[in-house]
Amino acid sequence: MEELRYIDLFCGIGGMRLGFEKALESLGYIGNAVFSSEIKEHARKAYSLNFNTAEIKGDITKINEYNLPNFKVLLAGFPCQAFSSAGKRLGFDDTRGTLFFDIARILKVKKPSAFLLENVEGLVSHDSGRTLKRMTDVLKDLGYKISSCVLDGNDFGLAQSRRRIYICGLKGTKAISFKNFKIKKSVLSDIIDYNTPLQETDFTRKLFAHYDLNDVIGKQIKDKRGGKNNIHSWDFALKGEISHEQKELLGLILKYRRNKKWADIIGIDWMDGMPLTIDMIKTFYDNDNLSEMLRDLTAKNYLVFEYPKKKEGNVRKYDKSLKKGYNIVTGKLSFEYSRILNPDEATPTIVATDAMKLGVPVAGGIRPLTVREALRLFGFPECYNLEFLEKSKAFDLLGNTVCIPVVEEISKRLIKAVAEKTGETKLESKSA
């Protein structure tokens, strides 16, 4: 039978393509990716190596839609750029200036039979749902029946909870159904490489001097929030031993520094954590040694003595005309590990900013998540190669990729619908 031609936009490292190809193979079709586009250079290198192709175009905004080859299906895991909330509701033209517009202009000219788009779950609620509505209105105006749904990768056999919106369009009279997918679950222990040894560092030595492994599994490690599932740096003396009273003081500062009343007293717009003067601190914690305790915590870098910040446009800058106060120093990404994963659960959503700071419990200790394990969390085959990249670049790419099994299952329905529309209702094998 004739091959099914498709294009892969914002292709990243090829997750959409792999899912679509697996669907084609399971249904007995031969596919041909006739065009691919990706702006990140290290993503293009990974794509080129793993798909054995050098023909990957760059910036999609510079691609002429009239020069594209013909194709039946468009795939795009596109970045979400916000439309202006003051848009003039001009339909197709109202999306100009966004990357969605580049998808729309290609669809308008090439008129493929179908498309599959993927984006972050937040697109559903962005601008109170108006952004998604404007997108779907544009797609409907281009002649497509639209369906969309938020799906979790963990429901499709991945050991990662990753909720994303998938938008399908089909030329004709009916839309793709997102109902009744078979649920399949997995947990982190299913993909852990237990041959990769733990790592002992100053951070882990101090952590396990105060905690057993079972005590830290599933916990976050950050100083700017509290809660029972969080460990602070002072809980395990990361920056130096402190007294029980100092720990109590830090906990109270952590709590009260967010109180909106301080913003009015200081004379700034409220922010999520403001520096408090010693007089402010005395209102909720009074101790004869308070000044000495604060100086010691500042010397050990648990606290910082700083000016409040005032808004200047969209940024905040220190205002030296105001009185200095004490504030918690570090955020969640300031430490070697930001979270210790639970082997008996699915991981939280992997994001590029903290993927390298996820701890995997092994052999009585912890170590970082490996690139191979992260690839498995998205459903990449064992033969997929990112070894030529620095680990930080590999995680940067993985944090923005798609759930391959989800794309595969949606694509099966999409391909069948395209086949029915073109009269190719009998699915033939590759050898046919």
C-alpha cells in the first residue's frame, strides 16, 4: 500500500515521531517523515543521530509553507506562547506572533488529513480557557473536527506522572475519540538500573547522619517551604550544627515571612517571603539571645541579612532606602538533591530545571537519576542514544519531550481514521 507521509514540527528528540511510528508499525502501515523542524541545535543532533537523517530544518518561523512536501498527518509538540488577553478575536490572524500560528499557516496551505498536537496541561486554564478556545476555533475554521483531552503518561505504562493536553484534528465529519484507553500502570522501581551504584558526597553523608533512607524517601529538600514532606538544610546541619531553639526560630521565620501585613509595614508590594527586622521577629519569637541567634544563623548562611525588594516594572530590585531584615537563604534548587524519589510510586513530572537533582534510592543510599532511566520514564527504546551529550543538555531535552506510549495510542486511532477517510480500510502488513 502507499506509505503514510507525515511531518514532525517542534520535533525535539523525536518522541512524537517514535510514538507515531510505533502506531504505524502495529497497524501494518509504512510511514515516511518527509519534513522535520527543531530550533535547538543539540536536539537536532540527537534527532539526526537516532533517526539517521541530516534533513532537519531550524526555526519554523522562517519556513515557507508553500515549499513543504505534501503529507497526510502533522505532528507538533509545540511550546505554549500566550496570546494577548486583549486579542481582537480575528480568528487565524489573531494568532500571529505565536508559534501556534506557524502550525495554523501550514495547515491552511497544505490541508493534511489530520494532525496531533501536544502541550502542557496549563494550556487548558490559560487566560481562563480563552487561549485554548481561540486555538480550537482557528483549527475548526480550517476545516477540522477537533477533540482534545488531558492524559497522564502514568496511565499508559510510564513510571512518571506527566499530564499533558493532546489536541487532534481530522478532516471530515467526525473527531477522534479520547475515551476508553486501556489503563496500564508502572512505578519507578520498574525502570531503575540497580547496577548503577549510589554516590556518597558531603551532602549525602550529612543527610544520612541524621536520617535513615526510609525517612527521606518521597521527601523534598528545600528551605523556602515547610510541611511534613519537606526536609530543610538545617534539619541535617548541611551548613553547620545549630541549636533546637535556632531550628524553631527558622521554622517561624519561614512561616511568618509570607504574612501580607509586613508588606504594608515595610512599604513594598507583597512578595512570597520578605526580610523581617528583629523588631518584627520579636512579635512572634522573643528570646533574650535573639540577636546572637540571628547573627549565628546568618554567619552559617541559613539566613541572609538583606534589603527588601521593590517592584520596578516586571522585576524586583533591592531598595537600599528601606531597613534591612532577615530572610531564608536558599530555594528548592540550591541543593545537590531537591527530591528523593519513591521506588514504589510513579515519579512526579520530569522538568528540565530539576531533573538532575532527583535522588534515586539504591543500596541503602541515593544517587542521581541517570539519563537512561529518564529515557525510560518517557518510553524511549533502549537503543535510543543521548550518550554523546552532556548530562545537563540531555536532561534539558528530556524535560521537554513527550510521553511516547500516549502518542502511540492516540496515533492508532488517528491513523485508522485517516485510512477510513481515504478508503484504505484494510490495514495491510509491510510485506503485503
